Amino acid sequence: MSLRLYDTSTRAVREFVPIQPGRVSIYLCGATVQAPPHVGHIRSGVNFDVLRRWLGRSGYDVTFCRNVTDLDDKIIRVAAEEGVPWFVVAERNQRAFTWAYDQLGCLPPTVEPRAMGHIPEMIELMQRLIDKGHAYAAGGDVYFDVMSYAERYGKLSNQRPENMRAAGDTDSDTAKRDPRDFALWKGAKPGEPTWPTPWGAGRPGWHLECSAMATKYLGETFDIHGGGVDLIFPHHENEITQSQAAGDGFARYWLHNGMLKIGAEKMSKSLGNSLLIPSILTKVRPVELRYYLVSAHYRSVIDYSDESLAEAATGYQRIEGFVTRAAEVIHDVDAAAPLPQPFVDALNDDLGVPQALAVIHEVVREGNVALAAGNKEQVARLLAETQNMLDVLGLDPRSARWRESGGDHRTRETVAALVRVALDQRQAARARKDYAAADAIRDELAAAGVIVEDTPAGPRWELAH
């Protein structure tokens, strides 16, 4: 079976055929860096890391572009609240995202462009659209004229233009020809960063940025565009519309990962239910969190709970236990051993990672039986199969990445238990109004790399990074 992927634009699973034989180009909508990443953000990075790894294992040379949106309304608002320049907020949070991607074992992108470093390319794209009659300048803004390209607009999200609401991306629609027109460029406002253009100073609209960066690094037509399902409309719809209106082919396949929720709520900072990566990593190791995020199909919704996270960690530890015990017997693993065909078929069927993990667990069960029977030849074969499958998913416990991540699970549990004892002592000191003792405990924890934050629900701690 050749690789088949669910393409949002056709709403069907299609055989993947790259533009150039042996080469694949991928653009992934990366972080908007107004705050540190929660686990919902990182799911996208992990899911597309598996795609990239599988394409590489399948013999393709992959160019992977993951952008950074380093300026938007939220970043400007956070910067104003903190009294710092916008780029301070962006830089701080981009570093937090880079750290989180690395912690979860994501391969670094081939290129990671920042939006504000590509203003010239955006100006050029706007000029092309204006010249073709698909965009217009008005009052310092530049807008895309949706009805000038109505034959294409709405196809990605399966909507009709006449049923769409106003774009809602500016303070007022009075300058627009049509409320559905979306902003390519936003005119200068007091206190906001600006760049000069032929139509006036200002800053770019979100959708324009990705079109300019994708085509700069991957060409006018490229293979795969990815992101979360929440980006299908309006972001990705507007991207493909403006790019094709300008004359570019743009993406040939559109892949979208599902959301991560808590109960019935989408995980987001505005709901106050975000779970930041450092906090999650006090509960499980990075490799266990990665296992949790890949164990569901990439298009499915994950309903997060501490219980499901712990169950995933236990499942990974069963695999890890076999690999560790088998490696004590078998010292040379055949890295060229073929992958089991059911595993290959599962990943070729729209990245069926749950089915692929079922194959791994079955091989591990066979391996444990072989270990118990002392059948070294069979153990060697099954260990090689297991490690090679895990390597595709970025989960091999014997890889340099996870050996370097430090500490086994028992060590982490011990650390957590000791921290809880110290925090109990600190709470007791605060209760008897011995604030000097409470502060001393907090300082000692900080010196040991444990950051404590007092919240209405009680103290929260995380390891510094």
C-alpha cells in the first residue's frame, strides 16, 4: 500500500504523490507566540513530526518549514500590559516553544521563518493581488476582495460565500467594499509597530504572512500544508484563496490535526484551562507525553485528563520494559531490520498510529515470551523490530534523545514526593504565620531548581528549565 492521506480540500483520503519524485515539501502553521505553549499547541508539532519521520523512513527527502507568527493583536496587548517592546514578548515565548518541541523529541524544522522578517515578500504579494484586481487599498488598509474570486472562496472549508459572516478582523468595516473582505495590511495605529508600504505604514494581516513565507521557502506550488483543524477557516481558506488569486498553485494536500480538549472545552488560555508543558512534565516524562499525544489518530479529538495521561505513560513503560530487558541480552540491534508489514500498512493508511502502536504492543508481548523462554535469536529479531518501529514514531527509549532526557520514572516520582513534603511543611509554616520559615523553604526549593507559584487553588510547582 502506498501512502494515503486525508486531504481537507477534497474531504477524502487520497494517494500521496509528490510534485517531485523523492522529495516532499511541508509547510506547518506554527506558533503565535503571545504566551508559552500548552499541551494542545504541541500536539500539532508532534503529529506532523511523525508525518515527517515516516516520509523520511519511506525514502523521501523532506523540506519542513514551520513558521512563527511573532506579531499580532494579542502580542501587542501583552507587551503593552508588561510595558515592554513586542519583540521581547515574541522572543521569550518562541524560546519556550522551541524548548517544548525539543523536550517532546520533535526534529528541528529545515527552516523556521518569523513573519516580521518577511515584510518585503508580503508587499510584493499584495502588489500582485492589486494588479490582478483582487485587492484594494482603503484608508491605509489593504483588503482582499472576496467576491472578485468567489468561484474559489470557501472550497477548502466547504462553505459558500453568500453564507459567510463578516471577516471581523478590523475595528470597523466601513472602509471595506464587502464585510467579508479580509485584511492583508492594517494601517498604522498609535503605539503599534509599523513598516512602510506604497499604501501607507502599518503591519501585515495574519493570513498574508503564511502565504508569503510558504512560497518563499517551498515555491509557488508545494506538497503539504498542515495545521490544527481550527485553522481551516478563516486562516487556511484565506491563504489558499489569496495565493491562487495571485497565480500560485500553493498547497496540493491539506492536513489538519484534531483539537485537544478538557471535558467539552477546547484547550485555550482564554478559558483558563491551559496546561503548560513544564507543568505536564512534572507528571510524566517527555517521552511519555509524546506517546500520549501520538497514541490517538492525528485527526481525532483528545479529551485530556490526568488519568488518561497516566494510562498512556503506563502503556509506554510496558514497551520500554521489554526494550530495556532485551537490550541486556542482545547488545547489537539490527537497525536495518525490516518493519513489520502491518505497521507499514497502518502508517500508510492516513498515519494510523493507533494501529501501528497495536502492532508494537503485539511484538512486545511476543518478545516477553521469548525472553522468558531464553530464545535469544527470537529476542534479537523482535527487539530490532520494536526499536525500528519506535524510531519511526520518535519513541525509542534507547535513542540518544531519550537517554539524555534524564532520570527514570521512579526517580521523578521520588522527586515529586519530596517536593510535596517540602510544600506541606511550607504550608504549615504559613498557617502558624512563620513566614520566615516558609520563605526559606521556598528559597531552598528554588535553589534546587523547583519553581513554586502560589495560586488560589494552592501552591503549584514545576522544574526550572
